[in-house]
Amino acid sequence: MGRIRAQCIPFRWLETVPFSEVPILADGLFVYGTLREGGNHHAWLKRTQPQGTCHAWMAGRLFHLPMEGYPALVPISEPETPPPGPGWVTGEFVGYDDEVDLEAALMDLDQLEGVEEELFLRITLPVILDGGQRFTAWAYVFPEDRLLTLERNATELANGDWSAYLGEGLI
């Protein structure tokens, strides 16, 4: 799979490394909500011409926002037990032919995910594929500072699977 080079600064490096010197590589994209197969925005993902998808997990807490009709992932530290299980969000790893295709897809999907409006943040996180392989993937997440609001106003999905929560064919 292609890799994309992007300039992002992990929080722990903010004061120690100049922005231009911090490359982060991502192997693809992790989707867990409406962009998944069967989701109401899956066609938007398909128009970005992905190479393929496979079942995957990412460490996080998953919430269903009933008024908005979509889920929100808040990243957490990786659980000690492997997925699936508590602390893991179920989704799909989406691969692209090369970094140019991935970058083009991300620019398109950023519009849908409200990145410019700061509805979601796009960050790189570790992902585990169905076969146990580990990669780094871009993911659209809610910032941790919204966690208290999510805990009050959304439904936390302990099993980490939005599709299973809504039922087959409803995402």
C-alpha cells in the first residue's frame, strides 16, 4: 500500500521539534461510521477510488450522537488485551494505490467530516487489521476536550461497533 507523508506535530513534540521536521507517515484511512460499507456516506468514500478495505480496529471510545446521526471516536491508549473487546473501535482500514491518491481522498473527505470547521480532527493513529498486522492510519476523531459533553449527551457504545449498535443496513 502507498504511504502518505504529512506534516503533523504530535502534542508531545510541540515545543521541541520545528514543524517542518516532523513527518508522520500513514498507510491508509480508518473509517468507523457512515463511511463504512453500508453507511450512508460510503458512496462518498467510493468516489475517492480506494484500492480496497479490510476489517480493522483502533483504540478508542465510541459514542453515538443521536441528534446528529453519526458516531464520534475519542482516541485512548491501546488496551492491554487485543481486539475485539473493550477499548477497541471496530471499522475498516481503507487503502489507496499511493500517497497521491490517499492525499486526494483525504482532501475530499475533509469536507464531509467538517475538518475546517473543527467538527472532527484528522489525525494519525495505530490500527490493527483483521490478520493482526499493525499500520498507521488517518482517522477522523473528536478531540478529547469534548469527552465530558459526549458522556452527557451521547450514547457510549461499549462494544465499539456503530454498525452493530444501529443494526444491519442502518448505518
